[in-house]
Amino acid sequence: MNLGENPFHELDIIGNNGNMEYPNVIEVSNDSQSFERTLVHEIAHQWFYYMVSNDPHKDAWLDEGLTEFVTSIYLTEKYNESIGFEFASNLSQISPTSDIVNIPLNEFERGEYVPTVYGKTPILLRDFFNDHGGQVGALHFLSEYFNTYKFKYVDSKIFADFLKEYFEEDNSEFLEKWLELE
Ligand SMILES: [Zn+2]
């Protein structure tokens, strides 16, 4: 899986159950159940959060949602889709989610943030890319997106415009079902 070149030569990994990302440093889980998913997720944040940056309060889906999406793709490639998307799919099915994904964190109804951003968002993207080149197509799209916005700052509108331009089609109807773009 290749999302684009990471120019940094060092990534420090701390197994302290922190489950948190920083530039060139990640804190991962130390329990064997969730170790791999967390490790892949926190590494992927170097691409989506650090090298391509966004406001994590207003557009959390752009870092957490995209990161969880590529984590699910990685685990699908390694195992299979039901394992790869198990976490996202359980979250989005078991718990209530918000219709609109890009609302500020303090505007989510209680308990809806995690299922919406880590659950519903990767599933929405998976279903979209099922009709747009599958997971290979998704990775190609994400690496183009990464290379275009590397060391830049993005928001939901920039992502939406990039997607429409990339596929040369008006995906407004799909995008506006879950993104507020005004
Ligand atoms: Zn994360």
C-alpha cells in the first residue's frame, strides 16, 4: 500500500496505550487485540493529519475518517474485507450516527462522534469506491489527493472539489448527503 512518499526518516512508536498521533511520533495500544489496527491507524495519520492538515475540530473526518478508511483497506488487503471493515461497520451499525459528518465536535449529539467519524465515514467511502475503482481506485485517489495537498491545509470543500475534479463527474448528490459544503 503506497499513499505517497513520507520524507521523514524517523517515526517513533511508543506502546503506552496512548492511541494518539503526533508529527513523527505515535502512541499505540499495547494490548494484542487492538495492537495492529491502532498501529496502522496511527501510522496512517502521518499522511492524513500531519502531512495533509485540516482543522481537527471542524473537519475531524478528514483526518480520523480518512485514516480509518485506509486502515480498513490495509487490513482488507492483509486479511479480508469483513476483518478490514469490521471496526467501522460495527460502530456504524450499533450506534446512532449524525447525518452530516463535518460538523464541529461540540455539535455532535452525545455519543455520535466516534460512530459517525470512525464508523459511518469509512463505510460511506468504501461504498462509493466500490463503484469507482474499488480499493485499488481508492488508494490511487488518496495518493493523488495526498500528493496534491502534501504540507497544505485542506477542508471539506477542498476535498469535495478534488473528488469531483478527479472523477470528472458531478458527485454533489453523493457528497451533500453527508457533507455540509456551504
Ligand atoms: Zn486517529
